[in-house]
Amino acid sequence: MSKLNLVLFGPPGAGKGTQSAFLIERFGLVHLSTGDLLRAEIKAETELGLAAKELMDRGDLVPDHIVIGMIRNKIEAHHEAKGFIFDGFPRTKAQAEALDGMLNAKSEPIVAMLALEVPEQELVKRLLGRGATSGRSDDQDEAIIRNRIREYENKTAPLKDYYGAQGKFKGIDGVGSLGEITERLVKAIG
Ligand code: ADP
């Protein structure tokens, strides 16, 4: 059976992590979030985590080779998966090309890029709200949040065209109740 490999896409605060939880359950997928993987490295105080923390605290992207290496290890560790949800990855064209290379070599390509669309003022509001309870320092400072959104617009948003050229881009309205947004995603998966 072909694998349901999905990219869940969108700016910081679009709700990728929250919606991933529903989709994993519904379709039996493995969740791969580079943000979560990096925070685990920070918590474990590894050398990689130490280097990444400085960049993440500023709202800058971590270098491509680091996140690509983490994703490669995880894909190789889950041959049995019915599919993966990539959350927060790819974030640059180099990452998208590397991911295509890994998955196409297994004849298990990305099936769709589900892009959650949320206006900037709503993103800032959500992230500051999350920062008040999550303890994530990159969610507590509006200047850092706006830098993350700029990084998204400059380096990551162009991936809509990358996946669009492959006929895989699906824009999803990311404003509404959690259940409504899940239903939109499920419909788009088809
Ligand atoms: P959010 O989507 O709210 O920004 P994430 O947990 O996805 O949260 O990412 C947090 C931070 O981790 C990013 O601001 C960035 O510094 C780093 N990061 C996560 N994924 C990547 C990636 N694929 N490439 C580069 N940096 C990443």
C-alpha cells in the first residue's frame, strides 16, 4: 500500500502541532516535528542542542544540514510507518529537495502539502498566548515572534510554489474552531 506522507505547512502559530495530533490518530501516522526534535536536543544538553538554542532563541532558522540529518535518522527508524506527517519541515528549498531525495529513493513521495493559512495579527496573538503558559522563550517576545514570521515569509513560504509545481499544494483556512480546521484538513487529504 502506498504511504500517506504529508507536509503540514504554515507560519509559526498556524496550529501545525495541534492539528498533527488529530491527523496522527485518524490516519495512524508518525509525527516528525523538527522543532520538537531540536527542543529534545536542548533538553538533553547535547552539543547540537547548544548550537541550535542560540539560533532558536533569536527566531532564526537552524542550518539545513542539521535538520536534514535529524529527519533522515527518523525516517530510517520508522520503516513500518503508514506514513509521516512532517511538521515544521521542510522550511527551505534545500530541505524540500533533500526530503524529496530521501522519499523518492524509497518510492514513497510526499502526497500533499497542507498549508494552514492564518493572518499575521492572529499569529502574533496566538503565539504570545502560548508563550504565557508554554515556557517557550521564543514565544514570549513580540520582536522574536515577528522575526520568525519574517524568516517564514522569506525562506519558507516560497515552498508553496515548490509543491504547487508538483501539483501537491493545498491551501487550508487555518482560522476557526479546532474541529472545523481538522475537518478541512481531512477533506483535503481526501
Ligand atoms: P514554530 O512553528 O512555532 O516556529 P517550531 O517548533 O516548528 O515552532 O520551531 C521552533 C524553532 O526551531 C524555529 O524558530 C527554528 O529556529 C527551529 N527550527 C525548527 N524546524 C526547523 C527547520 N526545519 N529548519 C530550520 N530551523 C528549524
